[in-house]
Amino acid sequence: MKIVVVGAGQVGTTIVEALHSEHDLAVIDLDGPRLTALSYRYDIRAVEGNGASRRVLQDAGIGESDLLIACTSRDEINLVSAMLAKRISRAQTIVRTTDVEYLDAWRERQIEVDFMVSSELETAHAISTHIGIPAARQTDTFADGQVQIVEFDVPAEAATDEVIGRRLREARIPQESKVASIIRGDRAIVPRGEESILPGDRIIIIGSPGAARVWSRIMTRVEHLVDDVVIFGAGATGVAIARVLLEQGIRVRLIEAQADRARKVAEELPGARVFHASGVDPDFLERERIGASRAAIFSMREDSKNLYAATLARVHGVRYTIAVVHDPISIEVFERAGIDVAVNPRSVTAEEIVRFAHDPRVRQMAMLEGDRFEILDITVRDTSEFVGRPFKELPMTGSLIGAIVRNGTAIFPHGDDMLEPGDRAIIFTESARVSQVERAL
């Protein structure tokens, strides 16, 4: 597939990293040194210029391209670029936006692009899935929430029990779940029956939401029911997170330092309590009993403020902390500081965009371990060699079908189950094997 990417920032770079080996890419950006660095690392065509220019788009080969991805940090450039591409080519157009109003206008068919991805909304959904599984390092939902993919760190001090330390064939694996991979150091171990989950491992699980919660209890030994959340920062991202959590029946308090913004958000979200406060005042934290909250989310614009506020909240008793991290380099710093989950908006946005470059049968995808692995939701062809064969007879390829969706219902298959044409298979695989998986199915 020929793809034009407008924007070589973090989102664009993540997209290039995921797609360069399988597709013919041209990348447009105004920053010459950034383009040079990207073209040095990957086999791409670099075009220096404004992606909202007809001439620059033509220089990048938009006329012969199948897909345009407009993912700069400026919404207007992305929109103009995509609408120009629609006029002068047959390319499908994908636009990144940071303004929910543009997303609403697109949904009402007032903006003529093929697809639009909101960084704030993708971040909100990513965080909401973590709220349900507090022990998870990363989690994604598939099949309208019927299938959950969860990544756990097994505690280094974990004792041997019915799951940890036993051979998988003997372990009491929670029903409706499968171990997709065991990551030990730099090695990814295929979870065959003779393998074991050991303390210090990282594991990837595919299962039902109920099974994911059982795995969470196994990892933490306690049940965390998160029904009360404090959000620090009522900007666009904080408000998007609050809306999603309120829809799930979770009590939400918002802390905003700017008085005008706090008043406006209080009017927009009557179901939430909004405080005009800095969020780093110990007296305020004590007075409002912020430490009694089940979880706190830090969505201010500066990583340094989020890190300080999260650390202070932990000192005051908050047990579960999630931070929105804008610089990917900061993620490791947050994790080492004891913050439970760090979510990078640009990464989750890139993940949603990348799926459009896959086989059209891919309904959804997720990237794990820095794009080392992928989860695909792909519809099975009637000509697939795997149709009609029991799962226990399928070859061991390093990929794993964790669930299938048939007639809208998720099934967690056993050895005697078989794939049928039209099934949606939820598959875990190495990123390098994605094209092979797509061909096989």
C-alpha cells in the first residue's frame, strides 16, 4: 500500500515505525532535520513542506497513494490536507484531531474525510479500561467490550500458588482466558503446557472482562473496586476522561487551577464535582479527603506537574495513580517513581490510526511492548486454510487465537472448537508476523 503521512512528530514517527516494513511511505513535514533523522532510520520518502499545500501533496505522490494520514499537532493543517487529498486523489483519508468539536462535526457528516481520531477520546477510553483492572500494566478491549487483552507484571515477591510457579498444563487458569505470551527479560516465551509463569515475569492475557478481573486478583491478592476517581486538570483531556467515567457510573471529582475553566466545566458536567484548586496544596488534599479516593488521574499539560501532583497524592494516601504523559521519555520516570500507569496520548492515537493500513478485514488492533506484538480483530475468509480444523490441530506458529466473535457473541475456544467463515478472530502475534497472519486467515 502507498501511504502519505503528514507530520513527522511523535504520532507520525510511531506510525512509520509500525508500517515501514510492509508499505511504501512518504512523510511530509516542515522540520527538515526531523525528516532527515526519520529517513535515516527507515526506508521512506521524505518531503519537506506544508502538508496543507496541493503542490507538496503532489510531490509526495498523493495521486498514486491509497491512504493519507494527517497527524500533525495542528488540526487545521490536518483537515485541509485531508480535504485536498480527497479532491485530487482517490486516497482514503485519516485525520488526527485534538478538538472534540471537529469530531462531532465529522460524525454529523459536516467534514468530508473518511475517518477522524480524537487524541482526547482515545486517551479517555485507554484510561477507563485501566480503572476496571487496576493491577494491569496495559489493557485494551475488543468486540464491544466482550474481550479484554491485559498485560500484567507478576510481582517479584509472588509466592507459588495454583497459577504462579506451576506448569501451565497443571495451573488453574481462570475460565474464559488464555495466556498469550510470557515475557521474561528480553525473551518472549510461547506459553506451551510445560512452561510456567514465574515471579518477575510479564504476562499477556486474552479473556473475558470477568476473567481479567480474576487475573487482577491473582496478581494483587486484593479486590480493588474503583468507584470514586479524582482527576487533576480539567482541560480537554481531563473533561473527556470525566465524561467516559461518568457514563460508567463512577463518581468523579475534578481539580482545576484556573477559576474560569473550573466554572465552565462545572456547568458542562453537572454530574461531577469541580474544585478550583491547584491540586498540590496539602491542606486542600487533607480537607477534601483526596487520599480516600480509590484512584487519581493526572491530566495536566506539563509532565513535571503531573509527576509532582501524583507523588504528593500518593503521600496523602491515594492507592492507584494514572498519569497522562506527554513526552514518551517520561514514561519510565513515572513508572520508576511508583505511578501505577502512564498513558501517552500520542501513542494511543497512533495505535488507532495504524489499523487502517492493515487488511480491510481488521476491525481493531492494539500494539503491545512498544509495537513488538499486536492484537488483531480480523474476519476469517471462507477460503482460509484454518476453517473447519479443530484448534488442537492447528500448527504452532507463535501466534494465538485467544477468542472468536460469532454472531456478535465472544467465544473463548477450546481444542475441539473450529473456525467458521465470517468469524472474527482475536489474535495475538508478533508484529513482524502480521502480514502472514492476515494471509493465512
